Amino acid sequence: MLNNHVYNLLLQATQEHKSLWRIKDSYKKDAEGCAECIAFWEKMEKDKEGHVAELEEMLKKHI
């Protein structure tokens, strides 16, 4: 069984992946026609990609 610390990392990685998928699949498409919103979602996408990568590196150290 995983300890709570590793479980939390896995759970957060899952949430970040889901959020990133929604941004890529829906949110940016839905924002078409609004440059400000598209820029926001693109920034958020990069942030999420960074979070996912960081979480994956941390998980590699713990699993």
C-alpha cells in the first residue's frame, strides 16, 4: 500500500492531467474569438504541463 504522501502526489497528478486535457480539448476551442481568453488558456496549459512534469519527476523518486 502507498503511504499518504505518495497517494497525494498521484492524486494531484491525476487532477492536473484531467485539467490539462479539458483545457486542450474544450476550453481553448470554446474561447475562439476572444484573444484574451485564448491567451489565458494557453498560459494555463503551459503551467499545467509544468505541474504535470514536476509531479512525474517527484513520483519517480517515490515509487
